[in-house]
Amino acid sequence: MTLTKDETGEESGGDSYTPSQRRIERDAFKRARSRRATAIAAVSTLVTAVVLYLVVVNAPGWPRTKETFFNGQYAREAFPKVLEGLWLNVRLLFICGAAVLVLGMLIAIARTLRGPVFFPLRFLAAAYTDFFRGLPLIINLMIVVLGVPALRLQGVTVDPVWLGGTALTLTYSAYVAEVFRAGIESVHPSQRAAARSLGLSNRQALRYVVLPQAVRRQVPPLLNDLVSLQKDTGLVSIGGAIDAVRAADIIVGRSLNYTPYIVAGLVFVALTIPMTRFTDWVTARMDRRRAQGGIA
């Protein structure tokens, strides 16, 4: 059996390691400090919550606000209808999300093409991203949802769901394209040069060497864009599509009570929080791998 030295210089058996007394005391101190920090955080959170609650419920207008925004009767009425409309938002998220990733990747590749012959493509891709990143999403939705039907084009849908999804795709693909472009340009030129030296063409080097690294590095910002897209799917209601927001709006218009808006908002929050926490987990995981010298 071999002998090894622990952090304190004491020898111990390699097959049956026994921590030193100093190591045991240090671990116990760390555990005690962690428990103390957790207790302080819990007490601080509880005190803050109680103070905020007392401030709100003791406000002069709280009874009226409670009746208008937190009415249990209207919440029970609105919840199933909002949940039914949310299914449209979820479908828009998946369909538009896939379209945004594909279109954004194509635009990013067009912006990174080399050579003077590709200048028109680079110019059009840059103009596209500049225009749709500068155009407010709500205006884009109004132009597409209200303007396209006014043209009376043959074979072009006037469904507000499809038109709203098209507007979302146009706007978010511009943001995602810039995310992909940043990832492509973050790959060191030596990677492309090494691929070319192995006999790969420019297209093969981009596909098999550059893009995999670029996409892997940009996963956290891409997930953040998808979280924003999930929330903005509620804007398709301006064209008359019955999603979660529109379902709440119908009840509000009939009852003049704003509780359905609160219900719709909480439903969106409940849908967004898991995606946000997943994004944070992916970001933290990639940061740990990068700190350890792993592949980002």
C-alpha cells in the first residue's frame, strides 16, 4: 500500500484515506458558514416580503385595486380560457423559433462570406439586420398584419396568426443573425486555416469546423432570444388572433375587470421561468468548462 501526503503534510494510506483533524475542522466550518448564510438569506427574504405586503395592503387604494386586479371570481373564469389561448403562443414559439434559427443562420453566413463577389449578399444581409433591429416589433406587426391583407394579393394568407408569426420571424431573425455572426467571428482564423490545410474546401471548413464551435459558444444568448420570443408571441393578439392575451382581453372588455390580465401574465411567467433557469444553468455550465480549460 502506497503512502500519500494530504494538504497538511500528514501521511496516510493511499487505499484508505483518512482526512486529518484540520481538514475535518475546515469542512465543518464551511458547512456552518453555509448554514448561517442560508438562514440569514431566508430571514432577510421573509422580512422583505412581510414589509412589502404590509405596505401594499395598507395603501389607501388597496381595496379598490384588489377588487379590480385580484378578483377570485374573474380569475377562475379567465384561467381556462387563457390556458386554451396559451396553446397558440406555444405553437408560435416552436414554429417561429425554428424559422428564426434557420433564417438567422443563413443571414449570418451571408454577412461573413469573403470575397468581392459576395458584396451584394453582405450588403443585403447587413441592411436586413440594421432595418429590423431598428424597427420596433409592434410597428412591424402592425405593418405585416394590417398591411398585407390590404394589398389583396392572390394566394397570400390573411390569417393573423400566420402574419403575426411572419412578423416575429422577421424581427427576431435579425437579432439571432447577429448572435450567430458574433459566434462565427469569435472562432480564431487558425481554425479555418487548419481545416484548409487538411484539404477541406471553404464550405466544408465553415460547416464542419467553424459553425459547430460558433453555435456552441452562442447557446446562452440564443436561449435568451427564445425566452424573449416566447413573451412576444402575445403581441399577435393585435391582429385578432385568440391567444392567451386576447382571451384575457375579451373577458376584460366584457367585465371591465382587469384580473384576467394578471392571470395571463402569471401564466406567461410560469412558462418563462423554466426556460430562464435552463438558460442560467447552461451559461454557468459553459463558464465552468471555460474556466477549467474545456471546450466552450
